[in-house]
Amino acid sequence: MPSSLDALLACLLAGFLAWLCVPLTDRLARRVGAIDAPNERSLHEAPTPSLGGLAILAGAVVSALVFLPWDGETRAILGGALIIATVGLLDDIYELGAAPKILGQTAAVVVPVAAGVTVESFTFPFLGALDPGSVELFSLPWGGSVDLGQLGTVVAIVAVINVINLIDGVDGLAAGVCLISGLALAVIALSLDRNAAGVLAALTAGAAGGFLRHGFPPARTFMGDTGSNLLGYLLGVVAVQGALKTNAVVALFLPLIILAVPILDTSFVVAKRLKHRRPIYRADRWHFHHRMTNIGFSQRRTLAYLYGWTLVMAALALALRFVPYSDDHGHFDVFWTAVIAAFGLLALAASIYLVDVLEILKLRRVRLRQVMGVARVPAPVAEEVDRAVERELETGTFPAIDPETGEFEAVPHNRPES
């Protein structure tokens, strides 16, 4: 069985190999034309190679071959990793549509799920033990059947793949979030005696960190869908193997807390698209990193805030795992429960600040200064600025920059002339 030392070494080896392979993937990207050219949604200014995900794949696969047991689950996980990376590679070169990508992601996830990487049972608060693996849904023509646990696992891992893919919109964001999340999941998995999952989480974090050395802004290369799909796939598998397959009540929520930032970002964007009756797969500028850029944040400042938020959520998950606030029989220690409450309040405050106060109030102040400074008009009433801010936040459309002055257009208002 792998040990904690194996997890550490796997992390270091994956990171070193990913870092070492990035220059090779850059040359390959230029040869095959996998270059990400700037567009209206981009935050980069120069054409950039986008096959850095192959370096992440190399680091992860080699490290897994060295440190994971060579059993059926490992072979299936690596087989799925090769499939998901291939789907991402094709998308980076040929720009696949939404349907082929989802089908490819599903095919990749089915491989480890069929080999046993599935949630057969778990414990839910107030409901007790649930056993989705015992609910057969349908039989397969070639033999065997599909149960509710397997279907739910496929849906969950595909969802994680896409939430990681969708946050990969600013240099270093997806890699940094996966580095933090992978390390937190590794610690939790190892503490639950899920050592193989702990090693897998550690090497995932290492591969993301090795790439981050090249992908931190200003990035010299992008991981592309090859990398973001692969990292999401590996984190999803780790969440199932390392936490959800245990009987610990809190284990159900730990991966959700650790991955809260990309989950909230994707949920927010999908809700906006549904509200405005736009296809949920159509790209826009409603992601957290886009909205931070729209209010004047640099890429590094955006990363600092989102990394910090991810760290706070990871700290909450680790506190829930290790702080002895309960004896698992309904008896709570007052002091340690207060410690957990403090962690929870910190996470809640960080979330409210970044989602609401930071964005809305800062944008309101920026727009008020622009109206008064650029247009030289009488100061508008607060309600006019609020309406303009609300319109921008709702639609995701922001005033254009005047190429001569470098300023935003003034916010229009209807105050009558005196």
C-alpha cells in the first residue's frame, strides 16, 4: 500500500516532469497550430501555445506508474486520463463542439467507473446510510447492468471536469486552484486511510504546480482543454476514491467545500445564461475572473483573491476533518465547535465579500468617478449609478474604452438640464 512518503515523492516527481516537459509541448503546439489567439473574451494579448496540458499528462502518468499499485483501478484511471486528454487535445487543435466534448468526457469517466471507482454507499446527515449502488437502473446488451451509484458518479465527475475547464480563463487560475485542492484532498484521503487516492491527489497537485511555473501571469503557455479536462477528471476521481467511498458523514461535503470556488463560479455563470435564455455552453464574460478584470483588477490581483478564497475553503474542509468537535455520537465539544464555527464564519465572510461586496460596491464607486470625471456633468443621483451598475452586472456588458483617453465611456444618465 502506498504511504504518505510516496504521496510526497509522487507530488515532487509529477511537478518536476510537468515543468520539464512544457518547453517540448510549446514546440509541438507551434508545429500543429494549437495557438490561442486573443479574442474579445481573452485576457492575454499575444498568441500563446495551448498544449501545456500534455506536460501535465506526462507528469501525472509517469508519477502514477511509479507510485500507484498496478491494479485494475489504476489501469482504468490512467486509461480514462489518456482518453480525456485526447478529447482535450482534439478540442485545442480543432475546436470541438459542445456535444462531442461531453460525449468524450463521459466515455473517459465510464472507464474508471466500470472498474469500481464509484460511490456505492454513503452516509447523509439525518437520513443515515444510503445505498445507491443497490438501485439497478437498466441492463446492458452485452451483459451486466448500470446502477444509480455508477450513474451518479459519472455525472459528478463530468461536472467536476467542466467546472475546472470553465475557470481556466486567466493565467494560472485553474492550475493554482487544482494545486490547492489537490493538496487538501491528499491530506484528507491519507487521513482516511485511502492511500492510493492520497497519492493520486498529491501527484495531481504536483503536476498542476509544475505547469504553474510556466503558466503564472504573464503566461508563456496555456494548459488548454487538454490540461483543464485532465485536472478536473483526476480531482473528480480523487473525490470519489478518497472521501465519498468512506462512511464518514462529513466526507460527503469535504470535496464540495474544497472545490467551492469553481463550483460557485460555474453555478453563477450557468444561472446567468439560463436567466438570459442563452445556451449554457456558449462562452461569455460572466465568470468571476472576467468580472474582476472588468472592475480594474490585474491578472495577478485576480489570482491573489481567488487563490485566497480557495485556501480559506480548503482550510474549512481540513478543519472539519481534523478538529475534534464531535465524538460521532451526537455529542459536541463546546470549544472545538466554536473553532469550527469560526472557520465557517471566515469562509462565509470571504465568500460574501468576493461575490457581493467586492464586485458591486467597487464597480459602483468606479462608475461614479467615471461619470463625474470624464463627462463633466452634474453628479448623478445614487439611483442612476445603481441602475447602470445593475445593468452591467446583469448583462455582462461593460462600457468600451476610449482608445484616445484610455477611459471608459461615461455612464449615461437622464438628469434634466438646469
